[in-house]
Amino acid sequence: MKISASPRFCEKKSLFRVLCATLCVLCVEMPSLATAAEFPSYHQTLEATFATAEEAARAECSIAPLPGGAELAFGCRWDDSSPAHLAKAAMMERAGVKGTFYVSAGRAEFMESGVLGKLMEGGHAIGNHTWSHPQLFERNPNAGFREIAENRVALETAIQRPVISYVSPFGWSKNPLDPEHRPALAAAVVATGHFVTQDNPGSWGDAPSATDLMPCWRFSANDAKPSRELFEEGFREMLGKARGTPDIPRFGLGTHSWCDESGNALQEDLLKERCLNPDWAQLNDWEYGAYRYEAVHGGVRKVSVRGATATFEATRFLPAFTGAVLPLSLVFSGAEPVAVGTSEGDLARGERGTWALPHATEAGRLHDRIARADADGLCAAFPGLRVAVEPDEAAGRLRVRVENRTGRVLHRIRAVAAFPPKWTVRNAIAAADILPDGDAWEASFEMGRIARPDYAFGAAYYPVSVDFADGEGLYRVWAERTMPRVEVPPAAPAHAARIWGPADATALEGADWAAASIAGASLPDEENWHAPEADDPDGLWCLVEKKRNAKGPANAHVRALAEDPRQGRFVVYDFDAPEAGAMRLKTNVPATRRNVVLWVNGESVPFHNSSLDIPVRKGRNRVILRADMVLGGTKTDALYLMVNDKNFN
């Protein structure tokens, strides 16, 4: 027998029942295309006894914004896959604070080192920092989506916990050639199941909102050489912002674990001095996300009053999906009860007049096992279970088939599919109450249409998580499918360009660049022009120079070039135009860059913006652009160039 299910979007449906006296029918909120998915929920009934019937009648109950009614939440953040995290974790444990370590699972030696387990033993959370730590704005959106999604799959199967938070490598840099690129990647973060970040609010642009991707007011005090002055400056600024934004009641310290023992000692002292405020909650991302998700998306409603007893119903979300098992802190207004209880026992009085409501026993559990299926959909951790992911890109649909040959009845099946940015639909959920042994269950998801033709190239990655219970435990299986590459070229193929520099450009002074910019003409110092490095099949643009680490004595010449007014860098780009007129030239070179000069088809063209119209001829055209190199942070900048139809979106 085959059981079919339709995906559910933006609607509440009955999902499953948990055998517990305090639970009622579980339900799941389906995701909209622009917001985070709601997780499986349940209702918890509590009875509050008051001194009088009048007090019971006027009393109301709500969820405190933070555990124990805390004013703010504090937590540290540390990026990358570094053994130095252990020293940082030990420092935080001595200081009495918690942190989250954002990891790239592509570093196999780090993943096999046991560091992640030790970090979790210290009370710290693990977050997503992409698979290989790329500059996402340099790569096509499909590749960026895979970096985010595949790293979540790898981390969850490694640490056996849901990964619910994300931090973007190198920050949320804009793609200078495509204003839609950053929002597309931000939507991918939410679509792949992340709803917490320690990036600062708005780093990713206008969407998602602060409730879709719960941010943090973060400050740094110099990663390599921590500074008391920088700490105090950042602390004051971000504390003020956290206090001024009720929807973002969190701030924190950190970026990297690079400092030595003396730097960690200074950070420990500063954290003890400034961040152990008794009115603040010390939370890692799992704890913060789980609590805030319930505080923002849950609620408490008054059901009835009988004499001096009022009955309330709280909407809760399963910790296996929100990330951690935390009690809710309830606040009563109008009148204060003398006792509050559920069918499982009395509630304890918490801090600042709150009451602590723990999860119901059966609901308050995490996954017992998270595993990954192989290319055939089989998973050694669950013999007899097969999860097949079958994209039909021509039809714009994705089929998920779960076959149960485990010898057990499966319950509470929940399939979550995320789609790469090439599609207008970003994710979808389908659920079933029961799957008998020997049966199969199918869900078919609509992915919409191709969002943009240039977003279709590259390899499309389709990850699907399937959660289920078998009467003994709660489990998750990840299954995935990668479709063959679609070779729709980026707007400016790298093989169409040649570059010169960066180097001392004195020898090229006096060259007739206008003449050289005529298609087919010879170039000054012809033997020193070469094709740009283009070994990344998912690179978006004409990458004229790869970013290079400019730290350390070995790269002193790079820093010297960046500071030398004689140096220059040239790019020549040949392209075809369908007809004479105007086309759009886009680069990542700002108009403020020193010594920017542009020639097109034998004419000097004023360079006034990183995106401007240039006159073109029908057939072959040539552009030559000169721009100085600029040293920013620890890496030299790259030069991007493309020419498009001016109506390109």
C-alpha cells in the first residue's frame, strides 16, 4: 500500500498525538515563503489557584521574553574550525558564560579531532558556518545554498543535535553586481532550518526579519590581541542597543579564537567584570533559540475559571526541533497565584516573580539518533528504511518517498524539503500520522518556477529531513540529491578576459590605451598579460585576481603593492553585442577607487559608478579598465567585471 500526502503551506493541521496527560493534538505551522517554518507544537494545560475567585477571574498569564524574566541574554560567538576553540571554551567556563562555535564541516581533520564533543560537554552550542567557508557573494546562489545546507546535514549527523543557528563567513558582503544575491542567500539560510544568528541585525538586508533569523548585538575586542579599550567601547554600544530593542534582547562578544593565553586571560577578566550581571541570562544559541522561539511564536490563553482556580493553555514547541529543552517562564498579571500546577506536578517559583513551566515528559526530548542516507536512500542506522529524493526539474516538482521495511510501525512522520534559489518556492513540509511496516509514504512538493535564468546554472542540491518515531525514540534521517550541473555561463566568462598586474605600472606609462581598446589590437607589454585564475566552476563573475592572504612576512610584497601609488592592475575584456547601442558594465570597483580609467572601443569613457552604461558596436567589443589594488583587512581585493544587457535584473 502507498500512502500519499500533499505538502502543506501556511496552514495548521493535526500532525500526531503524544501519549501524555498534559498533551493534546499536536499541530504544525507550515512555512510561508518569506518566513521561518513553524515547528510541531502541542498544548500544555496548567491550573493556577488564587486566594479568591475574584483574583482568579481577573488574572492573565503570559510568557516572559527571556528565562526567569531576565532583562537581557548574553552569549559569546567564535567562528571557524579551530583547535583554539578549546582554550576559548575553557576561558568561558572559568568566566561563567556560554558560547556558540560556528564550524565549517569541510575540514575533516577538525571534525575527526573530538573538539566538537568537548565544546558541547562544556555547555556550548554548535552553529553553521558553511561547508568550506567561501566568500558567498562570489559564488552562484545554488552553490551558496549547498554550502549552507550540506554543512547543516554534516554537523547534525556529527553532533547528534539539530543545528538551528547560522553565521555568514566574511560577513554579509553585498554582491556588487547583483542586488538580489544577498537576499537570496539570506532566504536560503531560513529555508534550510536556521532561525538564530549571531550576526548583527540587518546584516543580511531587509529580509528575513528579526523574528525569522533572531540576531545578536555583537561586539569584538580585537581577535588576535584583545583590548580593554575596544571591549569597553563595544560593550557600551551593544548593551545600549540590546536595551533599546525589545525584539532583539541579546548581545555578545567575539568573532575568532585567535588570541594567546594572555588574550584569553584578559577576556576572562572582562567577562567576569562586565557580563555576569545577575539580571542577564547566560545562554548559548540552542538555549536562546529554543526559548525565544516559544516566547515569540507561542502563547498562553485563559480557558476557564472555576471558583478560585483558573485554567490556562500554553502553546509549546517540541525541543527536538527548536534545539534545546528549556522550561518556559510564565508571568501572571492582575493577580498572583498561590500555586500553579499541571497533571505532572506543581510549578516552581522562578526568578523575578516568574513560574517555571517544564516541557511535558513525553514531548520534552531531543532526537535519539540523527543519520544520513546514502545515494540510494538507505541508512545503516535504520535497516529497512529508505528515503528517496527525486527532483523533477522539468516539472518543477520534488517527490519524497519513504519506504518502511523496518519491522516496526512508524509514527509522526515529518518531511521538510528545502529548494535551491533557482526556484521561487524555498521550502515545504508534509506530514503523516502513521506508516505501517511494509508500506510507503509519498509527498510531492511544488518548487514553483525558475526564479532567474542566471540562477539556474551549476549543480542544484536538494536536501530533505525526515523525522519519525517508532514507539521507542525520535529520529531524523537526512536524504539528498544533487542534480547534474546546468552549464548556463555566468554573465562574464573568465576565459573572455586577460589581466595584467598588480605590479609596478611605471613601464606602461605613456601606452596608447585608447588604441589598445580596439578589438583585435595588440596590448602593451603583451607577454605579461594572462588569463585570470578561474578554477571555481561556481564562480559568478570574471575573477581578475583571487583574494590572497596578506598577513605575515611572506606576503609583505602584497602589502607593499597595495600602498605603492605606482602599482596598477589592468583587465581587458572582449565581448560580443547583438546590436549597436548601450550595454551595462558592472564591476566591484567604486568610483572612489584611486586612478580608475576606462577605455571602450578606442574611446576614453568617464568612470563614475560601479554600474554604468557604455557605448557598444554590433559584434566584437573590447573594454580595458585600470584600477589600483586596495588592501582591506587581511586580504587583497579582487576585481570583478561583467557586461550585460542593460535590462538585466
